[in-house]
Amino acid sequence: MSELDPFILSRIQFAANISFHILFPTITIALGWVLLAFKLAFNRTGNEAWMDAYRFWVKVFALSFAMGVVSGITMSFQFGTNWPGFMERVGNIAGPLLAYEVLTAFFLEAVFLGIMLFGFRRVPNWVHTLATVLVAAGTTLSAFWILVLNSWMHTPAGFELRDGVVHATNWAQVIFNPSMPYRLTHMLIASGLTVAFLIAGISAYRWLRGDRGDGVAKALRSAIAMAALLIPVQILVGDLHGLNTLEHQPAKVAAMEGNWETRPNVPLVLFAIPDEEARTNHLEIGIPNGASLILKHDPNGVVPGLNDFVGEHPPVAPVFWGFRVMVGIGMLMLLVSWFTWWKIRRKGMEGAPRWLLQLLVGMAFSGWVATLAGWYVTEIGRQPWLVTGVLTTKDALGPVPAGMVATTLILYLAIYAALLAAYVLVIFQLAKRGDAAPQGKPMFPMPGGGEGPARPLREPLAPAE
Amino acid sequence: MEPFIDPFWLPVIFAGLMGLSILLYVILDGYDLGVGMLSALARGEERDLMVASIGPFWDANETWLVLGIGLLLVAFPIAHGIILTQLYLPVFVMLAGLILRGVAFEFRAKAEPNRKHLWDKSFIGGSLMATLAQGYMLGAYILGFDQSLGAVLFCLLAAAGLAAGYVFVGACWLIYKTEGALQERSVRWARLGLWATAAAMAAVSLVTPLLSQRIFDRWFSLPEIIALLPIPMMSAVLFIGLAIFLSRPKRHDDALSWVPLAGAGTVFALGFIGIAYSFYPYVIPDRLDIWQAAASPEALSIILVGTVFVLPVILGYSLLAHWIFRGKATHLSYY
């Protein structure tokens, strides 16, 4: 590239910001509910191991939440700094949805997070449990609003255009637009799987290092059960989501399948190198009739091809590959979670061979990779549109010169790379320290010996009688 | 949704809500950022306690910025685009600062002890970057994004002024939330911050009308000037009163430790009213008024319905959180 293009640079910058941001909500959405489950399990059984699990994972939650908050604020400014055309043209719909996210979700989670994290010794147990519920609900509600907006950008409904500006005509149709239920469910389950594999991986790491408390075993077992239950549901929901996309954004599905011609008996392409110049695939390996079967439930089903959308379809290779990475990790998750469950179902942790635990450690962040790959499929797959049929991405670009965008892009990337490295490093350090010791440590250790809990730990959490 | 009130008033209401959010942000995250900058002057346990005093609050405080910028975005979409593209670089500096500050709370408590000093630097540096960038943006906004040398100098003055203001309100927060030696140091910091803030507010108030004929006319004409006189007079009285309060020997019962914080908040509110009066009804000085920039009445109506119901609830549970964590700050613990 001889000259810097502000369009490409702004897209990379937005992609970098949103990719970095989504990593953390993907963890906090489901981890909030998992923490609640740990806490309720302790309230019910009185087994200290559940509290050990809670104490360890609430630290990861706090860290992830802070990362999500600060990267999320960046997003709200980038609409204006780089893509002012977005709000000018579709602000009448995007605006209220974002406003409701801030009003109903952001404040809720932000305020009660303080009580959830630091209020344990200041409020009655039920208030602390309620704060945990409200934080988990807040993160989920936030996911709801933002996925409503994102889905509306893919499959807009309930609006009319007046002088090029979008005006809402039916809010129920805006909110429950055609792709929203599928996308929301798919994302919430993706969060569950990401958290399940993170907990399983970090717990396996602790187990391998000899940190073999009951809390570690309970966390790992819960995580494997969660993964084993969620992954088949996710495969089903993903399939339904794909069928929905076929109906509303056929060009995206054509790129996902790497299918050039509209025709029956389309194979399921396992591997290929899509070539947009020659408009064909190289080195294609496929299962005959596979794509027709999956998309039309009929080997003779006609699947749309990219050549029907020349000049108006997304770049093929990233969508094609993103899809394969996501599905590949999904299949691996299915195998690993079911196999692990089968191994530990009777003999417990002793039944899990060392190599399997090592594999789980390796897959600790696999949910991140699959989630990002899936988002690349759907977001790149929407191009050249920003809002399908209404606004192209190019038309939303602001007037900021390329050099300035390049400067901030490099600095953002540097900050994000450093923070990401620090985040992963600190999680493994926490795991090494294994500081789920039953003795409560102050968050800010004091040099002169430290301060223990003001009242016995079991007391505030003991079942109320 | 059909607009249920006169469309004339909708932009006025939203300008008011946006102003309220930004004022609350400046006071609330102002004390967070002020404590962040002041923590450069403390070490070890004292610094930990300073961070702990804002630990449960900073996230909710920062959300007022998201609401303020969100209301600008949703209620005045055209202005949002113009303002943020004009302020591209300072916005970046602010965001980078807020990122570095926000993540440091968690990292400094969880990283290996030999790395903690890095996160302390991130906390202090991030607070400073965000503060200076916000002040710079305030200056740029007041002058309508003028790029001349004089305007840049004015922006730098505003940056220094806002830093003084945040240090002041941060020190007042520490007087309220700490005790003993740290509280005594905070009183000294507050005294310095008070004079710096007073000087900065006076300088900005004097320079602004000289640089903008329109603002000059809005303030220095009859009968407005008589109606407006209470703003600078109340500010002056408050500054003098606070200076006297802070110079008295420490009371033993500590019952009035909230007074400087309340005074600082009131000073901020008065300054804010002055600025708001200078601009109303413009959302971009001299270029775009709130009716020209507003989103459609239908969109504003549907947001207003939610705001009317939700905002009191937000204020309610924010007060609840402050009540739960009332009293002097202690070292934070998850359990």
C-alpha cells in the first residue's frame, strides 16, 4: 500500500477496538452467572470448596470487568471520531438502543459491581447475593441491547427512510428484528462455552501443578459439565442462525461456504483457497452434497453462489476461513468436553489422564478464538454494508486524515497488546499462587502483617435459619 | 412513537440532561482522577488506602461520562460527529488515560509485587492524561475549535485549570474518606488546590469574553449582568469560606469532614452553570444550536420515557452504594 487509506485504517482501528473489547464481555456475561451458581451452591451445601471456587473466579471476573469497561468506553467515542455518518444516518434507531443500554445495564452493573466485589463484609448475605444477581443481569441486559442494535444493522426492520435518514416506525420490529433471537442466543451460549473452557483450562493448570483442593476439582467438573451441555445446543443454534442468514443475507452464506455458482448438490467445502480474481476455489476438498444438505436439508437443494452478487458480496477468504476456524473449534470442544466428562464421571479427577488436562490448559482461551472468528464471519460478511441495504461502511466514514488515524491505531494496538499479555499473565499467576486459601486476604496487602476478615468467613454465608 | 410534548422542548430537555450527566461526571470522576494524580505524592500503604477510597465507586462514576457522551450521540448526532472528529487526538489521549487508569485498579492488586510499581505508574499517568485531555477539550470547545496559537495556549490553560480543579476535589474527597496523617496531608493538598482552582477559574472567566465577542455580549450587558452577578460572587464567597475552613486547626470530632467536598462540588456546579449560560442554545459554539442538531422528536421521546423512569433509580442505587461504603476508607477485600 503506497498511500495510507483512512477508510481501511479506520476499519482496522474499529476492528481492533471491538475485537479487544468483546473478549472481556464474553467472559463476564457468563462468569457472573457461574459465580452466582458457586455462591448458591455454597449457601445450600455449606461446602467450603464452592467458596474457594467463588473466591478464585471473582478475581478473574473483577479483572475482566475492568478491561471490558475501559475498552467499551473507547467504543462509544469511536462512533463519533471515525464513523460520524453512522449516527447521522441511523442515529434515530441506534441512539435509543444505545441509550437504553447505558440507562438499564451500564449503571446497574457498575454500581452493584462495587457491592459485589467489596461489600461482602458490609452488607447482609442476601444483599450480596442480590448484588451478584444484578451484576450478572446487567451484563446480560447489556448484551441484549447491543445485540439488538447489531442484529438490526444486519437485518434492519421497522423503519422508513426520510431524506436519507432512518426513522423508526415500529419499535417492536426494530428490537425483534429477524436475526436478533438467533444472534443473541448464539452469543450468550458462546460466552458460556468461553467461560466453561477458561475455568476448565485454568483449573486443569492448577491441578497439574499440584494444587489439588476440592475447590479446584469442583470448578473443573462444573465447567466440563457446562461445556458438555452447552456445545450441542450451540451447534443447533448455530445451524438455525446460519439458516436465518441464508434467508436474509445470502451473499454472506455463499462466502462462508465458498460457493461461487448458484446450483444444487453443493458440496460442504472442508478446505479450499478461495480466489476472488479467478472467482474459483483452489485445492478444494469437500463432502459431496454437504452444503445443500445442511442449508436446504436436501442433497439437491439449490444454494446461492457468490456470482449472483458480483461487486456486492463481502471479501471471501476471511469469511470462509473465519467460519472454518469457528466450526473447527466447536467440534473440538464437543469432542474434548464429552470425552473429559466420560473420563471423570466415575473416578473424578483421578480418571483424567495427564495429556487430557494438558489439552484443557491449551484450550483455556479457545472460546475467545472461536468467538472472534464467528464475529469476523458475521461482520466482514455484512460488507460492503454497514446497515444492510441502507448505509455502506464507506459512507459513514469521517473526515479525519489518514496519518492521524494511523498514529492512534498504532498506539491503540500497542496498549491492547500490552494489556492482553498482562491479563493472561496475571490469570496464570493467580492460578500459580492458587490464592483461594480459605483465609481471606485483603485486596491490598498491608506491609505490617495484613488484615484478616472482620468476622468469621463461614458466618455471613451460612444458610439463613 | 408520537412525541407527547412540544418538540420545541425536547432538545432543551436533552441539553439539560446531557449537562447534568457531564456535571456529575466532572465532580464524581473528578475526585477519582484527582486522587489518581495525588497518589503520585504518596507511597506504600498510604497510596493503597487512597486507591481503596475510590475502588468501589470509580466504575459507576465513569459511567456518567458514557451517559453524557451517549446523550450527545443520541440526542444531537450531527454535533457528536463534528465535535469528536475535531477533538480526535485529545479524545484519544483521554481514552488511553482512562484505559490505563481503569485497569490499574485490578492489576496493581493482582500482579506480582515486583510489578506493582508499573501499575501504579499506569494509575497515576492515566489519571493525569485523562485530566489534561479533558481540560484541553473544554478549552477547545469554548473557543469553537479555533486552531490559532492563542487558542492552543488557552487550551493549555484550561488543561492546567481542570487539573487544579480535580486535584482540589480529589483532596477534599480524601479529607472526607481518610483520617490521621493522610487526612492532614490532604488538607494541605486541598489548600493548594483551592488557590490554583480559584486562579484558573478567574483566568478562564476573564480570557473567554476577550476571545469571544458573543460571550462578551452575553455577560456584559444590562440587565443580564445584574442577574448573573451572583454566580461569580457566590464562587468568590465559597472560595474564601473554604480557605478559612481549611486553614483552621483540625477539629477533633471530624463531623464536618464532608464540608470541603460539598463546597468543591458547588464550586464546580457554579463554574458549569457559567459555561452553560455562555453557550446556550448552541451545542457547537456559534455554529449549531440544539434544535438544528437534534435527532428526530420520535427518537427523543422514546429515550425520554426511559430516562424519566430510570434516572431516579440510578441516582437511588448510586446513593445506596455510597451509603454502604460510608465512613472512612479501609483496605478493600473481596471477602
